[in-house]
Amino acid sequence: MILHIVRNPVTYDSRVLKETMSLVESGIMNKLEIAGFHEAGYCEFEEVSGRTIWRVRLRTRPLPKDIISQSFKYAEWYARLVRRYRQTPLRVIHCHDLEPLPIAVRLKQLTGAKLVYDAHELETERVTSKGVRQALARLVEQRFIPQVDAMITVSPSIREWYMQRFPRVPVTLVRNIPHTPEFKVAPVPLRERLGVHDEALLFIYLGGLGRGRGIEIALKAFSDVRVQHHVLFMGSGPLQYKIDAASSHCSRIHYLPPVSPSQVLAYAAGADVGLCLYEDTCLNHRYCMPNKLFESLLAGLPVLASDLPDQACIVRNHNSGWVVSNEPSVIANFLVSLSREDVEKVRDELPKRVKTLRWENEAKQLLGLYKQLLSNGSGNVR
């Protein structure tokens, strides 16, 4: 059996869903479970396309978020997972992100399973990783990463960073590219719904509404009275209130709640340009290659991206948009000068230029790693 461990309810985690679906479809193992967190509105157990999802109910979940209460929650989570799986014939444990890594290592010790650590981000170098939080994250990585059999991560720069720090652990690049749609995506008519006039462009931001992702910069740029284009933010997070406030003063700024991963491309295709304006506030952002970049490109949209190495490389190599300095005045000036004709020139034959950006190619890397793990009797994959 393959076990994936993740610290969310799973339903909206597109990376986990893609990876596990590819493993199920490959037939590499006859049973796969995903252990996630339970939240209100979700059932505890669910069968989804050959995968069993167990959303762990924690009695300690109502406790506050101070460090002592969080420790009690983690201890219960640890105990529940170890109790359920310690005698299960696990072949591979796939740990998503840093928080479950100590649990995954313990289960590896108890079951003899191979362990894959899937770092969705540069965990110790995030914008929120400071002081005690960062020191603890670094301690966990130094203590437990040497015990994993292989790592997976999401961008070339993050892969290189981990390879330099943990040279004995092989690191595979599996970028977070969406599934290529079997048929042409039918766009959601966002322009009509939001009242965007014919000469204006509709930009779309997809994903979490957190700090450091260029949201506040975009709000300032699109609020410039010289800019005629519209922007739509789709997602959830702590900065939603800023979008709501800006939209009350500027009719060209819009908000919609997030949709399921299966609907994202259809919504993206209803816009004209994707936004990917991450700020260089930490190494995790500098080296990121976010979902929204690939979601926009596969929906047929050119992308306006900040000049950070990995995402700028994609935009430039595929001639798929524009790279700008991440300053409100610079972006506003660019928006003023950008016409529908400019966008159509980049959109012309864009699907051909990005045709190599397919989840199927990333899945080959994932499946190749699993085959190596399962064929090796012991030790790290080489």
C-alpha cells in the first residue's frame, strides 16, 4: 500500500490529487490512501477514483493556535496516524510538506516502507519563517531529511538548494503543472459577468491571497486612474479584505471565491492575461514556480510575471508573456501601454509554444522515482 500524508482536507490540493491519480492509473500499487485533516463540511472517509481519503478528526482541534495548544494538536495527530498505520504493510510513505515529516519517519521505522519527502515549497525560507518558527523548521529538516529515501520538489532552484544542503538525498523535480485538458476548455464568460468593456483586458490572479504574492502591488497598479484594464482575484486568504476594500472604490477590481481544481482552467480561460507577481521577500518566493503560472498558460493566457529566476525563465523561454519589475508604478505604466493587439500577438499559437508543459511529463518523473524505490531493497535511490 502507498500512504500519502498531507496537512489539509485534500479536496483542493491539486498537487496531491494529481500525483495520487497518476499512481493509481499506473497500477504500480493496488491500494493508495491519503491521510489528511478533517474540517467542517467534509466527511471523514471518502473514496475518490481508486483512492481512500481519511480526514483525521482531532479532539484538540478547537484549541487556540498558541504554541502549547498547537503542540497538543500535533501530538494527537502523530498518535492517530501511528496507531492506524503502524501494522499496515506500507511499501511507500509519501510525505507532503514539512509538518508531517517526523510522523512519516516514525512510520518508516515501524513498517520498513520507503519514504518520499515532497517539499511543495522551500520550507525553512518562507516569508512567515522567522525567529523560533524558522529555527524549529531548520531543526526538523536537519534531523529528518537525512532519513528519507528520496525527495521531490517543485522548481529547479529549490531542487538545487536542497541538493546542496542534503547531498546524500536524491532530489527529483516534479513541477506543479495541471493536467492537459483532453478537449478545448470552454471558457467561463467572466468578461460578460464582470462587465468588462471591449477595449479593456481582464487579468486574473489565481490562488492564495497571502502576503508576498504581489496582491497589494497589483491593487495599487490597477487602481491607477490611467489604467483601463480590469483584474479578478480568485482565491482565499488573509488579504481578501484588502481586495474587497479596493473593489469598493474601483469598479475595475473584482473578487470571486476559489473553485475546485477541475474548474480552474475554465475560469482562467475566461480572462485575457494571467498574473504572477510574487515579491522577492524570501528565498521561497524568489525560487517559486507557482500553480497560477502553469494554470494560466495551459488555459491559453499569456502571463505578466515578476522578474524572479524560475518563473521568468518559463515566460521567456516559451515567449509566453511579459516580465516586469515588481513595483506598482512600473506595472501601472506597463498596463497603460498594453493593448489588446499586444496580447493577441502573444496568444497567437501560445498552445504550441507551451505544449511540453504537461502533467504527463511530470508524472513520468514521479513514476520513475517510485519504480526505483520499489525495486531497491534498501538505501536511497541513486
